[in-house]
Amino acid sequence: MNQTYTLKQAMNKLELTSRAAFHHVMTKHPHSFVIVHRRNSRDDVTLYDKQVLDKFAQIRKYFIENGHL
């Protein structure tokens, strides 16, 4: 099982529709985004730690549902 998310997968998990929104959330909560870099022969791919992002998404969803965000 893969232990990382790509940018697109992370955006889907956080229910964000734009890269700008993703980077805004990442800037506000940098501790919730553990970044793993994997160098590819053609480009750099940024991968995000799945376990940390899943926990952040769960907490974020709770606050959104209860009107705190």
C-alpha cells in the first residue's frame, strides 16, 4: 500500500478544487504537510505523507462541519 499522496490526491482528500487553495491551506498549517521528495529522471515529484494528511483532513472536516472554519 502506498504511504504517500500526490498533489492531486491530496487535493481530493482535502476537498480542494484549486492548487492556490491547496497552497493557502498548506501555508496556514505547515505542520500538517510532511513532504517527501522523489526524484524522477524527467522531473521532481512532490509527495505528501499519507498518514499525517489523513489525520489533518479528518480534523479539518470536523471543524468545517461544526462551523468553526
